[in-house]
Amino acid sequence: MDATTPLPDDQAVLKALVTAQQAEIARLNLIIAKLRRMQFGRRSEQLDATLTQLELALEGIETVRREAAADVSPDTASGVAPSPKRPARKPLPDHLPRETVEHAPIEVCCPDCGSTFVKLGEDVSEMLEYVPAHFKVIRHVRPKLACSHCERIVQAAAPSRPISRGLSGPALLAHVLVGKFCDHLPLYRQSAIYARSGIELDRSTLADWVGQSAQLLDPLVEALRRYVLAADKVHADDTPLPVLAPGEGRTKTARLWTYVRDDRPAGSDDPPAVWFAYSPNRKGEHPQRHLRTFNGILQADAYAGFDPLYATGRVQEAACWAHVRRKFFDVHRAQASPIAAQALAQIGQLYAIEAAIRGEPPPIRREVRHSRARPQLEALHAWLETQSRRVSRKSGIAEAIQYALNHWGALIRYVEDGRIEIDNNAAERALRAVALGRKNFLFGGSDAGGERAAALYSLIGSAKLNGLDPE
């Protein structure tokens, strides 16, 4: 109904019309809130703006307090200078190289009696310093030796290089790769940084190094793929990646898929690992191809492209409570819905149970979930069904409730299996590196560039999961 349409005279019809318009307004406000969070905010339930203001206020208070403490002298009325509390300083790591600078007194003999000083002890303090990175040239010299009695000439074989006839050593290649895919420095910025040291490395040269290095690393990426997919449970998710479409003058939306093996929350000692795969679009055929050899539990969102895998019977679906919570959070943030607030409180209780058993073996996790989480889930399910009959079907809260009810079987599967997590956050954490990279890269240059990115994200992500320096 537009502004020129006359309003009906029937009171019941008017009431129904107003109710429908209110529901539509609420729905549009919810969509706007979601889009704003997607554009400006992190995929998190933290109140970022509030936290920022609190941190700034706390920082200001701390600054004023320290300035005031610095102005207080022992001559104050109390006669005692207050000692401001400062954060405890951690000792500098033992693995750092140490350089000792000794500051000896100028006097060699006592100015009072002329006797020679005897060492009584020493005070040692440490200062952290930075040594700027620098380049060096390694000269490979291969002498030619000739026999003095015949014409035989011998020479050592030339050492292999990471890139045939290439200028770069392996450490430099590692530095470039980590700079681009871990520290999110585009190649043109790296080129400018190296130029400050007098080293001219064009962006095109660095791009060639990245491509050839990715080919060298293919066997490692393949080993990671086999290791990840050999697990009993894998976390899966995907994220968009803008890629230049040749000849079209625009970008297309490709995808990076992540598959994570991480059973540490269930007390496993198996090293965690992540494997990334690239696809030019989000068709379900891609994850179905990636997981064609996988047998076990797939923890993921409700993406329909995974359904054919579940239909085979060799892959079991485990849903994500974080997705459910996020839908209720969006409604609560946009509309201050009391129903959404109650849902969030009940889901929070489920997470509190998980926090208490994190790191325990699967049998213990299953036992605790049976005794504590199962009754709460049964109560939550009954409550959701009741609320679904009370709210408008077109409202945002109805959408959140129906999402939970539609996937209830997969959502509660974690209660029966101690290996399964309550959510799919392991995969979402793995995708953060890609999200950070998108802020610095406008788009990928080609499908081949997307494949290279997937390979390097796999290696760097696995290194970080295991607490290793990727470089």
C-alpha cells in the first residue's frame, strides 16, 4: 500500500495493516543492522563501539593518574610519596642474543687514600634493542682444477637453487611469502621497503618468486591435505575472495575453503593443521570434490552444498551453535528483543559447560554433556517451539528460532559424541588471516593467484596453529 491509497474504514483491517507494517519495519531494521555489521564490524558479538569508548576512557584515567603520581613529592602533607602501581615487567627472552657493554668508573684508584679499587659486585640491567634487517650476498665459488699430467679438469657441481637460475635464496623467498600472506604486505609495498636498502626488486619479480615458490611447496600442501582429511572430524567454512576476471574489466567473487583438523579441545595430542582450497565460485561441487575421500564428522554451517556429502552416509553433519547465537544477537542488537535476550542467556549456559570441560578426553566430555547440557537443550527446544507459535512468522526473531529448530538434530549431535565441538569457530579462526589480507589487497590477479594463496595460507596457518614462526 502506497501513500496515495485510501486507508480502509474497518478497524480490524486497519489493525492488521499496522501490525504487518510494524513487522516489515522491524525486518528492514534487522537487515540494515546485519549489513552494517558485515561492512564495518567484525563477526563477533562484542560491542565494539562501547568497548572502544571504555578503553579510551580507561587510558585517559590511567594517564591522568600517572601524571598526578609523578607530580607528588616526599614533601607532601603526609610525608610519604605514593608509589603508583605499574604492570609487572616480563624478563626478556633467553633466546635473544646478548651484547654486553661495561661502564667502568673513570677512577682507577681511590681519590681519598690512593689505594686500588677491588671489585665488590656489579649491577646489571637490560635494554631491548632492534637491529634492522639487512641483505647479504652469498658468493658461491667453484674452483676449476686441472691435472698437471693430462687434460682432466674437475669442478664441484653448482649448488641447487630454489628457483632455477634465480637470484633469491630460500630465506629471502620465505621472507617475501610470509610478508605477503602472513603480515599482509602487498608486493608493491615490499618492493618499496627493499628499495630503502638499495635493493631494486620490481613487483613483477617478486610475483614470479611467489608463483615459483608455491610450485615448490606443492608436496607439502598435498601432505597437509592428506593429514587433515585423515581425521575423524573436520571443521569446514569458506570466505569470498575477489579475483580479477580476465577480459571483463571487473572482479568475480571466488571462494577460499578452509578445512581444519584440531582435536586439542578434546584432549588429543595430534598436531592441528589447516588446509585451504580455492574455487572460482561457491558451487557445491567444489566442497564435494574436496571431501570426496573424507569419512567422518563434518562440522560446518548449514550450507546446502554439503548436503550431498551427508546423503552418502559416510559424512555426518555437526552444526554450529555460534551461527545460532549470532542470529539471535543480530535481532537483540537491532530490536532489543527480550525473546532474543532469553535465547542468548540459555545458549550462554551451554557455552559455560563447554568451558569447564575443554581439554578433557571425549568420554568425560560426553558424560558431562549428558548430565548437564542435555536437560538444558531439551528445555531450550521446548521453549523455542513455544515462542515460534507466539511471534510473527515474518519477523527476525522467527527466522532465528526457525533456523535453530530446522537444524536441531545436527546442533545437538555434539552431546552424544565427545569429539565434536559446540561450534565451528576453529574454521572461522582459520579464515581471519584471509579477512585481514582482503583489507590490504583489492583483489586477486587470477585463478592461479587464488590457488597460490590457498597453498600459502595452508602452510602459514598450520605453522601458527602449532605455535611456530611461519618464516
